[in-house]
Amino acid sequence: MSGTDEDPRAAELRLAVARLRRDLAAHPAELPDRAIADDELAALDAMIRTGAPELHRLRRSLLLIAGALGSVSALGPSLSGVRVAIDLFGSVPGSRGRE
């Protein structure tokens, strides 16, 4: 992203969150915890827009979203995109001691 001061990691996460939000909105099935996923995606978006998000809060949101979506395979690729984007902010747990 030339001409901007936006952190490329934040830009990647913002795009991944937007994709998952779109895919979730288009998903026809009634998911019992859809509201939780929507709320956490909104929280992630807010964290990204307000500055450098904290890694532990990003991961907490990811866990809540994953739990809310369960094993909906149609949303798997978008959810994986969010996980990959969050991993850009720090090492994956277990790769180097505890955080």
C-alpha cells in the first residue's frame, strides 16, 4: 500500500475480517452463535482501526469467532484467512516458548 502509513499487517487483517464478515452475512444457515461471531468481527475491525492491536486480544477474538462458527466448512477459508492475518502480529504459540 504505497502512499499510506497503514501497517501492512493491519491492512491484511482488515481485509480478512471484511471477507469473513461478507461470507458470514451471505451464509444461509441459521447459526446459533452468529451474533457472537458478528460482535467479535466488529471488535476486531475496531481494534484494527484504532491502532496497533494487542496480540492476546486478537487471538481471544479469533477463538471466540471460531467457537461461534463451529465447523461450518463454507466459512473455513475465510476464517483461516483471519487466523493467518492475526499470526502476522506475532509468533504462533508453541513455536517459541510461552507468550
